[in-house]
Amino acid sequence: MSTGYRSSKGVLITCDVPTKQFIMSLDARLACVVSDLDATHVFVKKDSVKEIQRELEQLHEKNVYVRPRT
């Protein structure tokens, strides 16, 4: 008897919309997204969390302005 439900191990990520869109763009390369839930929630594979964090840190470093010391 099949119930139509499937279970998987993963992590629920809650974030702002732009961050979620970035994670969704990573899915093409990492195949990390299990389910796109809504505008601010995405369920990803547990094994992909560290890689997603690393990619987000790199994005943050590229896009944060650091004022030069005078």
C-alpha cells in the first residue's frame, strides 16, 4: 500500500527572499534542494548545508562594503 508520501533527511532553512533565491540558484550545481516550500523556506539535503553556508559567506564577502581606513 502506497500513501504517496516520501520522507527524506534534511534541513529546513528560513531566510529572506534574496537568500532563498541564491540557494535555489545553487541547486543547479549542487543538487541540494529537496523542496521549495514558500518565499522564505526551503528544505535542503543535510549533506549540502556546509557547502551552502560556504557559498553564502563568499557572496557576503563580495557584496559587503568595507570602508578604507584613513
